Amino acid sequence: MAASSPRLLFYCQDGAGLGHVRRAITLAAHLGDVLLGAESLILTRSAANLGLFALPPRCDIVKLPSLAPLGPDAQGELRTLVDEEPPRYLRLRAALIRELVHEFRPHLVHVDNEPQGLGGELLPALAALRAECPETALVFGLRDIRGTGAHVRHSWSERNIYTTLDEHYRAILVYGERDVFDVAGEYGLRGVTYCGYLTPVRSCPDAAAWREERSISGATPVIAVTAGSGADGLLVMQAYLRALPLILGRVAVHTVMVTGPLMPSAHRDLLKAAAGGLLTLRETLDTYALMAAARVVVCRGGYNSVAEAIALGRIPLVIPRRTRSGEQALRAALFAERGWCRTLAEESLTPERLADEVVKLCEHGPAPVPPLFQPAQALDRIAAALRPLLADGHG
């Protein structure tokens, strides 16, 4: 490749959430700063991402076409049902990605979560890069926990993921820490760099101003109830609504519940009808600012929700989603062991238990932020890992 501004390509196919594209935007913003003049493209199929997040300079989102519905799979787990999508869309995405890498000729490709892409749609592009741009650095980005070791090893072996990693990728970046969960050992991976927990690089919003804008007394504890994208948020939010009268009987609070952009409208209508005037209900909101102003955060066990709450000095009450991978339950258990969060299983989600946990956390002051959740540290590690790869193919 001729010398030019670095070109970075991020592939992030969110299934039922927004975490992957948010991580890509954070990385694009930081790398755009440290690699002056870098251009970034983010590939995603989720229309819900568009317009929700501010993009950094010299960065854009490429919306890939999709007609895959969101729903329960054969095991009852909520996810994007690619097998119910007309096959032409998978072929179309694969062809578009293949053509994009041919024209864009990226110096670095960061693939989040799925080394082969959704349904293998990245494979033609990976083959083309290997043939046409062998100096392009391919990097696999993996959140702290993908699932239990047994689940991931079985799934990846069935889909030949290990072969794909060996043949195409130069590095694996884990957005977690080995002392918390040994990704390399559990999943049988080589060449892993642990980067710490990746959270947004933002100044902490002024909590007093946030409250004043919403006419909330400074003495009233704010309870933030979020479920990320909201695709799987109904159970948690209905449980909180049942617990709220018990909470209000013990402490005066102001609850802000954010349903998320992917919550089905029928579910949102149920919550509106049940909420009455007891709380503030929003479809979308700056949840980072909300958590910064809140005394208590109630959330699912997704990477972004939990890590952001901890990075803001909160001890979130985590209600992990039950899935066959065991990802959220494992993350919640490991974090709870270290005192970073409280956890309540779905089967224990009674109004009394939930109210007790919320009231206890109301009485708890801000927590110290663990060093692993300092975003500058994670971004510095990531940049240090990527610089040599870029130097190899971009002079």
C-alpha cells in the first residue's frame, strides 16, 4: 500500500443489543486521535444504531441490508434469527463487504465478536484481503466473556472458528482482564492481549444540573432502570414495577426507566400502562448521564451496561439474562465476587427481594472505580497493541 492516512474498518453485527457498535465508535474516536488523519468506516446491520450515537470526525457508518427478525431461537434465547431471513440478504451483505474492502483497502480491520461475520458473511472479504492486501492487519476484538469455556469451545469448533482465526487474524484483543476471566485458557486461544474494560471516554456529566433540568430534588435518590437496547428488558422492568410500591414505602426515590430502542412496542405499551405516574419512562435517553446522576443502577448483565455503571462509581444491581452460553450470569457472578456489583437471578426476582436490594444500595455511597475500568488505560493498551500492526503495512 502507498503511504496515506490510515484507513480503519470496523465490523460489528449486533444481534440483540447496541454494545458492539458503541465499542467500535469509542475505538474509532481514540484511534482517530492517536493516528492523526485516520479514516474509519463502521459496518453494521442494525438500523437502531443510526442516529443514536455521535460519530467522531472522519468516521461514518455503513448500514448493511437485513431482513432478519429479532425473536426467540430454538432454545428460547432472544437473538437475530438469520435463518428466517431470505438467503439473498446474506449473499448481498457478503458481496457488499467484499466490494467495500476492495475499494477502501483498509490498513486495519477490527472484527468484533464474530470472526467469520454473521452467518459467515465476512469470509469472502477475508479471502480477498488475504489475496489482494496481505499487509492489512486483521484484529479480532472480544469482550471479557463470550460464554462458558465449554460452550465457546464447542460452538467455535463446530463452525471452524479456530481455523479462521489462525488463517486470517494477527491479533486477538480482549476487553477484559485475565485475572477476572482467563479467555485464552478457557477458549483455547493464542496471541491474546488483555486490554482492560473498555468504556466511553467522556467527562462525567454534572449530576446537579441533570437533576435540575428534570425538576428532581437534590436529596431524592435517582434509580436508573435500564436494559441496554431493551430487546430483553420486559421481565426486569415489570419486576421493578411490582417492587416499586415496596421501595417507595421505605424510601422516597425518583425512578427513571429507559426501555431502549429495540424493545417491541407492545412491551413498551404494557410498561406505560403499568407505570402510571410512579416513574419517568423513556424509550431512549443518554444512559451514561443517567447512571452518573443515579444512586442505584438496575440493569441486565450485558458488557456495556455493567462496565459503564462500575466506571461511574456505582455498584449496579445486575439481573443477568439466562442463555445457553451463560455469558451474563458468569460475568455477574465474577463481578459480584469482587464486590463490583450485586446480582439477582431471574428465578429469585420477587418484588420483596428486588425492593430489599434497591433499598440497600440506596443506603450505599459511591464506590471507588477499579483501575481496570479506567477507559484511558484500556485505550492506551489497545493503541499500543495496534501500532506495530499498522506499522507493518503502513509506512
